[in-house]
Amino acid sequence: MGDSLALGRGDLQPDLGNTCDRVPHFLFDLSGAERINYAEIWQCVGMVVGVYGIGYLIAAGDPRTHWPIVLVGLLGKVFGPIGFLVALSRGTFPPLFGLTILTNDLLWWIPFAMILRDAAKHHRKTQQSQGTSRQRYFKQTTINASPDVVFRFHESPDALLHLIPPWESMKLVESAGSLRPGSQVVLRGRLGVIPIQWIAIHTEYDPPHLFADRQESGPFAYWYYRHRFLDDGQGGTLLTDEVEYALPLGVIGRWLGGWLVRRKLEAMFAFRHEKTRSLIESGVWTSSLSASKR
């Protein structure tokens, strides 16, 4: 709450940046830079600072609901220093001009990040308890092998290694070697430049018909994955994957990343199903299984 109140007062109370709005030549004289005598520039800056202050007061009342205002503010406080560094490298601003960066930008990175982190945790718990904003993905493939064989393939120790697409920078770092409820799988990798860790807990186990897992922690706000193995009545198996998931950041997450996640799911499950079908139908996996039993 203290962070939120500070957030609301941040652009309405005196600091070096706001002092410069009221005494526009102060920073120029302090840093030895040439004065800019355009009152309209400072009027514009003052207007922006005032509008931000009103937004922060609104966010301070309920930061978990109004977190987008905090996110916009944090982006401004990240892009500001970047712009200053560019100007500094070009010799446009003297180093002392960066004093405003300390109080107007860098000082607020930690409280802003703490507020956003708390809002994300709260939003994730709300989604998990209410089941809101969840989406579903479904993929089914016929495999010319019995459900027992296809299930045993997924239960084999190396199955997950075969099913990770080569273009995904994910590595298996921990596995209980079991699909039974309570067993855990840990994957680590990168989403672009962002390191991620995905922990999945197995929750359902009914061989050779079904097993399921849920995300304990990872990139999604919610993830529940059921693997079904249905007899097709002709000696084969309908391999069926059902995923229920929710993206982080709610509506904004779905708007910004929903289409990309859908494309990645389609590519990933197309690879998994084709890999499963080829390994089983070609006899590669069943041959290696028979060899290991000798």
C-alpha cells in the first residue's frame, strides 16, 4: 500500500524533475547547458507531468485493477533514460543533465515493478479460482497402434525428449520418470531473450486411456493439459490432446499475444503428433523397447 500511495503522489510532489518544470532554467544553469527560451516546451512538459499524476492517483486507489496505468508509467521511466543515453552519446546533453533521471525515473523502477508483480500474482490467482479468460486447444491424430502401445510410448523415460520441437529453446532439467499424480517435470529455456522455467505436476493417471498435468509455475496464467488415448475400433488409437490455458495480463495478454500463442501451439502439437506417429508406426520405438527388455 505504501508503494501505491507513493505512486499516486510521485508526479504531484516536488522532485528535481518537477522543480525544473517550475524553474525551467535551473538544470540548464547547473549543468552548464545553453538555455532554451521556449515557454511552450515547459508548458507541454508540465501538462504531461500533471496528467501522469492524475493517472497515478487513480492507480493508487486500486493498483491491482489499474495496473495498466502503472505499466505505462514504468515504460515512460524506462524509455526516458534510454533517450538520455542516446542524447549523451551524441553530445547533445552534458552528463549533469542526467540528474533528473535519478529522481524522475530510476528511483521509481523498483516500486513500479513491485506493484506490477503483485498485480500479476493477484490476477493469476483470480483466473485460477474463477476460470475466467481461459482458452482451449484441441488436436487429434490417428495412429496405427493400440492405445496400450501409444500410452507406453508416452510413459517411456525418453518420450518427452523426442517431443520437444527442435526450434524451441527448452531443455528437460528434471523428471520423476513417471506420469503418476504428484510426479513433476521441470523445463528451462528462453522466450526470446527472457529466461523461463516451466514446472508441470501430473494430476490424472488412467492407463492406457488418460493422463494429465497442470502448470505449477511458468509462462501461462493457467495451463491444464489432458492426453487421451481412444480406441478407434480398428486396432488403432485416436491420440487426443486437450489444453485449457489462459495468458498472463488478461485482455491485454490475449490481444497482444493470443494469436502468437495459438500459432506456437499449432506448430508444437503438429510436431508432437507427427513425431509420435512416425516413431511408433515405423517400429523405431517398439524395436528399441524390445531390445531394452532383452
